Amino acid sequence: MKEAGCYDGNTNGVVVMVEPHSRTEQTQQVVYRILDANLDRAREGLRTIEEWCRFGLNNSELAGECKKERQEIAHWHTAQIRAARDTLGDLGTELTHPQEEKRTNIQSVLQANFCRVQEALRVVEEYSKLYNPNMGKAFKQMRYRVYTLESTLMGHQRHQLLWRSRLYLVTSPSEKLLETVEAALKGGLTLVQYRNKTADDNFRLEQAKKLRQLCSLYGAIFIVNDRVDLALAVDADGVHLGQQDMPITIARQLLGPQRLIGNSTTNSEEMQRAIADGADYVGVGPVYETPTKEGKAAAGLEYVRYAAKNCPLPWFAIGGIDPNNVNEVIDAGAKRVSVVRSIIQAEQPTLVTQYFLSQLNRVQPEPTQSHV
């Protein structure tokens, strides 16, 4: 085949313009390049996720799911598609974004790579219809499986972090709420509950959004008090329910299996009911009388001792706990505590957080449970 514009002696002196490929062939090569780039992208993203499942979580089931999807992608990544690769001619290799160059925690790494995989699978699904309709059908189903994998893995991450968390901050209204919560997060806090019983819904929604963003930035769990609708609206990690709130079973139907549900308990009967109904953790208290639970008698250290012997879930002693009495609560068997005023009203929230954690970290934690 001659180059475009060349002279061919068999045409009696006529210059013939001969294209190197037909238009159809050129389009086909472009499709192959798109498929090649996105098949690579999906495999790379899945491998990144798989390594955390394997080495970070020691979870063979999740790692196996990632590997299975990678192998199916490899099956469709044929030599014909790979042969169209032109890395030097790919303008996309020079494109970047500041967010691609920064990851703040493991959760951000996982989320970024799930997005990478899902976008790549959608591109493959669409363009493969021009190449092999069966491939398009296969990648549509794979995309749904990856959505499920993401939900399962991120839920597993939440449960793992819940078991590791020692200190739980429940907020109360404050003019410096965001500043205080961030200071506590800098001190090592990994679990935050947004609680505001008096503000209107618009205000609560805006504050919850901002706190959600803060917790995501620091890799902390974010829980909303009472309101399942608000938790869903801001994509919170879960909800905390009191004895007079929505039943745990109904909240679970609305939130799904991967989000966290906590329950306040004041005695052994309420604790056992919370466990039976499927709570992920419970509050145990109030240990001491507190204005946060005005009019409610203290459950005392005896209930803490009961929880230490009988509660299979992560549980947090709560109610009037401060730096002066936290060691009494620890000595009674608590490995985790929840506080409000001690941090929200502190002049130095970071230092107070660090003090609580230094005391709690002296206690040996329970083995982490699997929720996959």
C-alpha cells in the first residue's frame, strides 16, 4: 500500500491518494486503544484494592473477589487489543489533577481506586459494544459486582475501625464546633457523633455535611444521632439510636447491612435487646449523672462491670466521664469511653483527646471481629 500522495507507475502518470487504513479500520484502532487503556486502568485499580484486602485486612475472601475480577478482565484483554497501545502518542499521560497526587488515609486510597475501576468498566462496557456485544454484557455485570464489592469492603473498614476506636466524641451545640472537632481529630480521635436536639433541619444538615467532610479527611467514623434520614442525606457511616427512637430493625432496613447502628442502653435488659436486634455497638451509661441526660439516674460503675463480662459488641461507657474519673471507669472494665463536655468545652481539645487515649490505650483491646 502506498503512502498518501505517492506516484504509482501503473496509473499512467496519475497521482493516486491511498489512505493507510480505511475509515472503518482507523475507528477500530481507536476503539482498541480506548479498550486497552481502560482495561489496564481497571486491573490496576483492582490490584491496589486487592493489596489492602490481602495485607491490610488479612481478608482472603475480599482479596479473592478482587483477584477473580482482575482475572476476568485479563481474559478479555486480548493480544489484538493490546497491540493497538500507543503510550507515546497518548495525550492522557500528561494530564493530572492535584487530588490524584494526594491521599490522606487508607479510605481515600480505596475510594479513589473504586472510582477508577468503576469509570473504566463503564467505558469498556460502552466501547466494547462496537467490538464484541458479549463483552459489553459481561462488563455491565462486572460493574454491578464491583459496586457490591465496594459496599462490602467499605462496610468492613467501618467495622474494623469501630473495634479499634477507644474514644467516642458526641457533640453538643458550640460556636466553635468544627474547630473543636478538628482539634480532637488531630489528637487521634476516630469516632464522632453529631448530636444537636434543638437546631432546625437546615442548620443540622449543613453542620452534618461539614463534619462528614472533616471525618473523611481524617479517616474517622461519622455517626448521626437519632436521625436516619439525616445520616442518609450526608452519607454518614451510621446512626445512633436511643431507647425512644426508631427501632434498630427498621433503621437497618433503611441503612442497609454495611452502615453502623449504635444504641444507648442503661441496663442489662436494654443491652441484650440491642444485641438481639442487631446493633453494631452500644452505649453503657450514664455512668455518672450528667446534664446531657437530665433527669436520668446514673447507671453507675456496676453496669460497666456487667458490660465488661457480658457484652460481645464494642461498647462505650458514657455519662459524666472526664479526665479526673476516666481511670475509675477503666478499672471497672471499660476499654472504650464516650465523652461530650470534656472535649467540646475544653480549652485544648487536642491535648484532652490525647490524654484520654493515653489512658485507654493501656488496656488490652478485644480481638477485631470480621463482618464479611
